[in-house]
Amino acid sequence: IPKVKSCFGCCSLQNGSKIIGWFHLIIFSLLELGCLVKIVSDITLSKEKQARRYVPMLIFGLCSIYIGTMFLIGVYKKYARYIKWYIAYIAAITCFALIAIIVFTITFAVSDVLGYGYYLIILSLLTVSLVVSINFFIVVFSYYRENKGALYESEEFKGIY
């Protein structure tokens, strides 16, 4: 795994990790707000079946907000175990984005369901998501590796990791 010395070439890894954490919280808070508005709107319009489609996204968003909050606590208070969970989360999101690109491309090659314009838009969004996830992973992992000795780790959790 490559190691970087700064985040985005302009700030320290610690500040970059804080920026990533806050960015993560803001994005997923907006996602949650949008999901809640859509669910409430569908329920008030008596479209319960459509509202149910957004429940998995709502649950994923809540879990992401929780992980992002724990990550920020880990960065600010220097708790290694919270940072490790975020590293695992970002690795999973990166793998998911890569799999989504592959599946989406295969699906488009087999049948042109959405049309070429939508395909390019969705593929572009998935590719940007993949690149951003990889960048976030490298920055946070570099911060963790660089500060491993300074980060506090509770004795009760050492055996788990």
C-alpha cells in the first residue's frame, strides 16, 4: 500500500484525516436527510411500497454516520481502534465500487437497459467514487501507519486486531 506524506499535497495527514472525516459526515448526513424526506413524502402520498425501497439506504447511511463519527473521535482523541474500523470501512467501500463498476459494465454490455447516456453518467460517478475512496484509504492508512505509536489502544481490544 503506498504511503503519502501529506493530504491532497497541502496539509498534514492528521488535518487531512479530519477533513475526510468531516466530509464523510456531511455527505452521509445529506444522504440521510434526502432519504428521510423521500420516505416521509412517499408515506404521506400513500406510497408505502416506494418508501420501503429507501429503508436499506437509510440503514446504510446511519451505519456510515456512526462509523464516521467514531473515526473523527479516533482522530481527535488518538484512538487507534476507531481509525482501524474506518480503514476497514473504506476498504469495503472501495471494493464495492470496483465490483459495481464491473457488474454495471457487464450488465450494459449484455443489454442496453438504460441507454448510453445514463451508462456514461453512472459509470463516471462510480469511477469518481472509486478514485475518491482509494485516495481516502491511502491518506487515512498513511496517517494510521505514521502515528501508530502515538495512538492509544485499550488493552482489552489489542487481541482483536
